[in-house]
Amino acid sequence: MTKVLISGASVAGPALAYFLTAAGYHVTVVERALDLRDSGYAVDFRGDAFAVLADLGIEDRVRGLDTRMRGTTVVDKAGRPIGELPREVFSSDLEVPKRELTRLLHEVTADRVRYVFGDSITSIRDGHVEFERGPAAEYDLVIGADGVRSNVRRLVFGPDGLVHLGMSGVGFSLPNHLGLDHGGLLWQHNGAAVYLCSAAEPERLTVGMSFATDSPKLERRPRAEQEAAVRAAFAGYGWEIPDLLDAMATADDFRFDSTCQVRIDRWSRGRVALVGDAGYCAAPTSGMGTSQALTGARTLARLLVSSDDHEAAFAAYERELRPYVAENQELGRAHAQSLTATPA
């Protein structure tokens, strides 16, 4: 029986585990977090991702979790409505809270996959893997499904590959004092943007405040420095912004991140391969992260199962998926540029 270790228990990892165990593989998923992650914004699905949900046996249940978001109102610098954007601009026909998708994927794999939470890979040498806490073990294949800042990618492929798209931002939530009902507000000025929405939790207002940056290094700095950068980027603006900055300081779900893509020359090396954001993140601005994760997982599983040579399967996986990823990354770049553009 082929033994596979997957790093990452978000979307790509459990989806890949589902398809591989269905074919008789023995799969272990290791996850740095102590439990299933309960954070993250809503995610949506496009194209072939719906067929993958059906193959996973969860499409109907996922559709039942739809946030039912409507459109977004665009406001000017003073907060006055100046236009409307349809739902499709920010989401597809189906959008669900990411935590709910993660829980579903775990549920349908828990009885066939060994999950190890609270641990992380420290070394990979051929099929020999060492861990931060658990004992070393041998695996036939190791798959990195551990996100844009993949530990597996760093250990096996080196530190390069992360490409900053010129935008960073903060996310948090607060009580829905604006009374938004399955809708959003978008404010943009001089390369800064604020997006407010309320859907899955009507009593809460989800806040995203983004601004132009020249490096992703700020995301590794202390929260105080990140907050200071946000305040500097939005200093002097009116509307709801001063109140949002005050709420940011006390938010217990504060999250700072930079908009990046992953671009590397190859997605596999020896017995190791990457799937989803770990290998080819298209950036949140593409709207394709979850669809890529699901499509990539099913494609990789299909080609592994149909081949006796894992390196040939890895090569075929990359050939098949590269054009799809290239299109999605172009979308991510274009949207990031539109959000940070400064009027001439």
C-alpha cells in the first residue's frame, strides 16, 4: 500500500486525501494548527470546482451553506453611493464560509485518513520525514498542501517563489452597526480600499482594508507595527474610516496579510509535490484559490492513481494544470493592480 504524507488540512490537503484513500492509498495529514482552522473569509467556486465538489459527495451540502451575498455598493470618498457592482465581481454563484468547507472536508475523510494536529515537518530527505514533535517516519510520497507560505516548499524547493503583488491589508470584524444585509460597500481612494460586508453572520460586519506596499515583510512584523502602517495609509480620511481604525485596535480576529502569488519553475522534486496555494497561489484577488485547490487535488490524485511512476504522474499533473494556473494568476495580478491604482 502506498504511504502518502500530506502537509496541510485546509482544502487541497483533505480533498487530495479523499481521492487517494478512495484508491487504496494510506494517507496521513499533518497540520501545524492544534485543530481545524476556524478563520478565513468566505470562499467561492468556479468552473470545474463544482464537479470536484460532486465527486467529493458534498456539493449539495456546500450549496446549502451559501452566504446568499447580493451586490456591492460603491461609495465615493465621503461615503456617498456612486454605483453598484453585481455579486459576480466579488464572488461566484456559490460562496460559503471557508471554515464550513474545511469542516465538511474533514468530516468526509476523518474515518479513512490519519490526521495529526499540532505538528510540523522539519526535514524531508527522499521519503524520510522528520517532525517537530512526532517521531520520524518513511513515506512513499510527500505532498505540500500547506498554503502560500508552504513549509514543504521552503524545505524542498528553497525560499524563492513568493511574488508580492504590491498590496497588503488587514481584516477583522465588528458589530454590524451599518445594518448591511447580505451586501457590501466598497470605498477606494489613491491606492487604498475598504470593503465591508455582512452575510454569513448577519450581526457581524467583515472589514477588509488594503493599501499599496512594496514588500510583504510587514506581515512578519509585530501587530503594533502593522496597525501603525494601516493607520498611516488611511490617515486623514473620513466616512467610517476613523471608527474602523479604532475598532481594529481591539479586534480579537485581527489578521494582517500581503497579496502574493507563488511562481516556481516546477511543482515536484523526487517524491515531493505541491498542490494548491503551496505550488501556484494565484492570490486572493483572483477569486480562484479554492477552485484551484480542488481542481489541483483531483487532477494530481487521478494521475497518480493511473500511473506506476510517481515522477511521470507529477510531470503530467504540471503539464495539464499549468495553463489553467497561468490564466488565474493573470486575473490575480490584474485585480490587485486595479485595487491599488492611483488616479493620474
